[in-house]
Amino acid sequence: MGFKDKLAAGEFVVLVELEPPKGVEVGPLLEHAARIKGKVDAVVVPEMANAVMKMSSLGGCVLLQQRGFETILQVCCRDRNRLALQADLLAAWALGIQTVVAVEGENPSYGDHHKARPVYDLELLELLEVIARLGQGRDMAGIELEGAPAFTVGSTVSPAAIGTVNQEVEQMRQKAAAGASFFLTPPVYDLDSFAGFLKQLEPDERRRIIPNVLLLKSVGMARAIDRHLKHVHMPPSLIDRLKKAPDRVRECIAIARELIARIKGAGFAGVMVSPLGWEDKLPQVLEGAV
């Protein structure tokens, strides 16, 4: 059963995020993917995450699709105007990519090309509406297409946003009305931080949310996340647990597995695991997740 069907059936889906290379050496990407074949429902390929120039999401998706993986294309408001976004979406569907996730994208000032000019020709809601319009057989200019894509569409939500819970709920509902059927979150290490947000949702809305488990690799990383990532709550007890662990690598893997189990038990649609350099640990992390 594919990602779309599992999502529609309410079955727990397991996604993994794999970064395409900064260059054309695709061997490591394909090796990482081979380790998790049969253990995940789809691979999310980010579009230049943190505004760092890398191979495009479309290129990474095609490489993985050719090797039998279902992939999720990330389409980003930051880098392309409405012409290019529509063109890439049509190309993606023709190349066999059936799921997309629409994101705003971080400002280039955060990345490695500080002089790059952000585009943002479309806002996120507009991009979702464009994808829906393409699915109806017309482009933004109202011109009829020669065949229409039928994407499963996702977007983003921040359930742990401090002081803006009502706004996040409203934005999620607007995105759903524009065509989003699932929502990826920032990294989560404490499901209690979602409590205020979840109280305002209907049960079927909770089942659209796919929390992100970003693999911890050290105490320093946990502290950095706590200091610098807004909308992410890092429990002090988790940092203390890592400090006391005799084998911190094993402890980090254990923490990720426990988070996945809690997310599954809490009735969410699924989980997305982001390895951030620990792709070789993914088989251990994913054991028993599907």
C-alpha cells in the first residue's frame, strides 16, 4: 500500500528525510536509501534546506524513484516564480512523483549564498491553490492543460509555536481548505508541547499531522536546539539523560525510537525521521516502526 492509500486509511506512515548532495556524487544518497528500503513508506527530499545550495528536490526524487522508492517532492516559494513552480510540478508528475509538500523556505540570508535574491512570487497559500488548480486541469493563467496532475499535497504546521497557537490552528485549516491533506512539523522532543494546539483540533485534524523526529547526536546538539530553534521545546530532562548516558550514541538511538513509539501511540498520521548526518543509524532507529 502506498503513502496516499495508507494516509487515507488512517494507517501510521513512516517517512525519512534524505538530503540530496551538494554536487553530483549521488552514491552516498543512494547507499543511504538502500539501507532503508522496505522500512519506510516514502522519502522526503528537501529543497535546499536552510537555504544551502544543493541538488534540487526534483533531481533527488527522480534518482530515488528510479530505484523503486516512493518520494515526496518539496516545492518552495523562496526560489522560483509562478512559471517555474508550475513547470516543475508538471515535470514531477510526468516523472512519476505523486506527492508534494509545499513550504515557504528559509530566507537566503541564513544559507551559504548570502547575495541570493529570494523570489517569494507566491505565498504559501497561493502555492497550495496553484497545485489544486493544476489538478483541475488549468494553470494560473486559466489556460487548459494537456493532462492534469493529481498530487497528494502536504504542507507545514508548528504545533509548539509559543504564543501563536490560535494562529497556527487557523493557518493549518486554511492550508487544508487550499488542498493540504497532511502536515509536517518542526522537530519534536516533547509531545506535551503540542497539548495546547491539539486541544483545538478535531480528531480527524490530528490524524493529518506527521511530527518530525530529528536525530540527536550529542549533548551539544541538544543544547543548541534548545537555544536556537524556535517552536521546538527541548526538555531539560532529555539533556540530563544524555549527559548521564554511558553510551551516548546508543542513547540517542533509544530516544528516537521512544519518540516514534509515542507519536504512533498518540494517534498522529505518522512520523518523519530526519537523520542529519546519521543516515547509517536509520535501520536501528526504524526497527519496529512500520
